[in-house]
Amino acid sequence: DAGVIQSPRHEVTEMGQEVTLRCKPISGHDYLFWYRQTMMRGLELLIYFNNNVPIDDSGMPEDRFSAKMPNASFSTLKIQPSEPRDSAVYFCASSLVTYNEQFFGPGTRLTVL
Amino acid sequence: SQQGEEDPQALSIQEGENATMNCSYKTSINNLQWYRQNSGRGLVHLILIRSNEREKHSGRLRVTLDTSKKSSSLLITASRAADTASYFCATPRIQGAQKLVFGQGTRLTINP
């Protein structure tokens, strides 16, 4: 298995633009998590899905952020419009049974100018 | 505040020495997990210890859990340069909850 796949690995955009981050979880995993990591705030959980259904989006910072999981093998995190304070590394992780280990993707480093 | 908080924030030791990192948490838990993050990479799961376990080993890693003190420690023995990374503990947000809360991590540097 290739592990959790994220794209793009790096994204540089200008303030106000729409940004879409993509994630392919490990096949067969039924939980998918989106995290954001910054020096100031550490690793924050934004939202997670179980069997493609959003379970908890309380970590989504504001309405500019949205996430979807149209099927078991694909999820997106969208920021519209983007702002400089959204600059961070965004990680996607998946797990088979939530109390067990989470497998993280390599992350997307987002820079909003 | 964070559910899990690591101590120290940074640790620098010589290759071959042992490294000990600590994690404290606030609420009752079912399990506690440790992850490693190399610079510029995603987190990698190291070990999970359940609330009814007191100690667990995996290779050069030894994890202890003291539920009465709400604390855990990660010991890396005979450290290597490749162990240079940040180490995070993670606990369920609420006992039985689905999501993990990560601490701020301990940045470990192994000097050759």
C-alpha cells in the first residue's frame, strides 16, 4: 500500500484565491482526519469523517474552510477565500479503528501571500 | 489547553545516550499514543499503551503509563542520529471519543 497520499505537496497562492487540498486515505480505512500544523498552535484537528460522513467539524476555523469526502478513497479540504493566516502544513490521516494508530500523509505546505 | 503536554520542549543529547520524554494529560483515557515527526514529514505512530497497561516495549522504545499521575514517559535507549525528530503524545479528547489531541511535542536532537 502506498500509504496516505496528499496533493499538492506545496501550494503558494495569493490572498483571496481558492485553495483545494486533496487526500487519498489508505484503502479499507474507515476514518479520515484533517489536521493543521503551525509553530504557534501546534497540531490541530480540523474535521474527521467516519465512512465518508463528517462526524466532528468543530475544529474548522471558520466558514471559509470546507471539507468533503465524496467516496471512501478521496477527500478534499477547501479554503475560499484564502488568507495569509491560513499558511500552515495541512495533514490528512486515516485509521481503521479509531483507537488504533493513525497513518499520516506527507502533508501539504500552504503559503498564502 | 492541550490534553497532552510534553516535557521537555527540547532535548539535546549525545549519540548512544538514553533520551526520556514525558507527557502529562488531564482527563481519564483509554489509551495514550506516541508519534514521531521527522523534519518536513508527517507523523509516524510509534506505540500505543492502553490504560490497563503500565509498561510497553518496542525495540529501543520503552513507554510507561501512570494513570494515577496522569502521565506517561517515552524512553529511547542507545540513541542514534536517526532518532533526531519531534515526539508527540496523543490522547483521546474525551474518554471514548474518536479524536486525538496532540501535545506540542518534544524536539529531540542527537549529536554525533
